[in-house]
Amino acid sequence: MTAPVTPLNCDELVELVTAYLDGALDPDTRARFDLHLAECDGCESYLQQFRGTVDTLGRLERDDLDPGFRDRLMQAFRDFET
């Protein structure tokens, strides 16, 4: 008998969202991720917003951003990771 799949909690999902979008989750974690999304409208919205942000940023050219803004944005990403 197979144990039931336990969904991730919201904090776990947020930590794994980039791996999810990259297709880098193992099958068990992916199932837990998908189960949580099916049960949590807030995390589904977060995923859609994150996906939209990634898509938008992926279309920007380096020269499209003001250098000062680019530096502040990069620093914000560095600070977020620490």
C-alpha cells in the first residue's frame, strides 16, 4: 500500500518555485507541489505572478534597464538570497 501524498506547505512551495518552473523537482516533490497548488489559491496566484515576472524579465535586453535601476535590482536579489 502506498502512503498518501502530503502537500507542501506555503513556505516550502515558495522555496521551490524556481525549481518547479525549471522542471528540476523530483517526482515526489513535484506531486506534493501540485497537490498544494490544487488546494491553495494564494500559492496558485503567487506561481502565476512569478511565472509572469520571469517571462517579462526574460524578454528584456541588458540595455533596456537604466544602469542604476539594474544595480539596485541585482542588489535586491543578492540581499534576498542571504
